[in-house]
Amino acid sequence: MNERPEPETFPVSPRNRAKRLHQRAAYDRDAVYAVLDASLLCHVAYVIDGQPYCTPTTHWREGAWLFWHGSSASRMLKTQKGGIPVCLTVAHLDGLVLARSGFHHSANYRSAMCFGTAHIIDDPEEKAEALKAVVDRFYPGRTDVLRENDQQEAKGTMVIGMRIEEASAKVRSGGVSDDPADVDAQVWAGVIPVETRLRAPEICPKVPEGVAFPDHLAHFQEGRRLDEVLTESQALYERQD
């Protein structure tokens, strides 16, 4: 991988510039990374023979690089082996915004859109490290207690890497934005917050007696917000390096 330094701000071009409500957009590294690191799932968009596809998958970040993986039989991954342009997006829904007119109904959200050229990670050492990272990025230190992937498992999994060339984040927060003429209408208006929170762990019945909930999962506490836990996992993972 090219070890160019991470940019403080991603370049703005017609490809990543916000076309509408540009005041909600940000192009600095920290704003983009905050959205990416708070999520486990992304959507990767690409074109094969003129047909657009969009695939949901798990992603993780190493500096300015994004990675994802899938089956070696995947059409998307086979196509990307030679390097193709892709757009990777992440979105969080934070609230339902109900206004006094249909036009001003909205949502509170955080989103990121990243552009780059995706390549297969086929160097054996880099691939082995990536297959560890897909676990440790979310559950830091967990691969230390797991058996290693066997050859068949490694062969059946393909890893994709993409350096972020351009990116933007876009955030909407706050309350209702109604027209002044509508404010006195006899209509309920407001925000319904939306969160994803962790529930109590459900232990596998085949776990031997005496095996305790591991310390590396200590921050996965019941009731915590998932996005906050994943952001903490990213920070713990980076400190391990």
C-alpha cells in the first residue's frame, strides 16, 4: 500500500461536492472518519458492463484506507481485482423530523461518501493482517484468543482495499425547519430520536462452564449506543498499533 500521509482535508471536486444544503457538508478528515468509524456496515457502489450495483458489506479503516471483504466467488470482488472506481457510503439515522408541512419533513442523520479505486489485497502477509483486522477493529484484542484462519478459509475470502481519494461528510441535526407562516398551525411537530443500543449478551450454550465474558468486550455494555461503542473500538484498535 502507498504510505502517503493522510490529508487533513480531502480535495473538493464535482464528484464529492455537496450540490444541495452545502452548509451541512464537511470535507475534513476528522468529520469523514467520525461517520465511518461509528459504523460496521457500508454500501459499495460500482458499475459492471454498464449495470450499476450497490453491495452492503462490513468495512474497516486503517488511516486513509478502507477495507472490506467477501466471498472469493463474488462478482463484485472478481471485477475489482484489476482495480475499478467505487463509491463507498455510510449513513446513520439519528431522528425522524416531523414538520407542519410535507415538504419540510426530514431526518437527522450523519453520512459519509468516499471515492477511490478498489484493489484486491492478494499479498499473503497483507491479506493475513487484513483478516485479523476485520475482527480486531471491532473487538480489539479478540484474535489473540482465537485460532488462526486455515488455508481454505483464507482462500475462500477476498479482501478489498481502497485509499480514500475524495470524500465528504454530511450531517443534519436539530429540530423542525418550518416556514414562518406554518408555525401557528394546529399540527404536532417535533423530532422522534432514533438510536441503536446494545442488549444483554446471550452466551452460546456450548461455551464451557467457567469461561467468563472477556475483558476485550468490556465496553460492549448493555444499554450503550452501538455507534459510540464502535467508535471506541476504533480508538482502542489504533492504540494497539
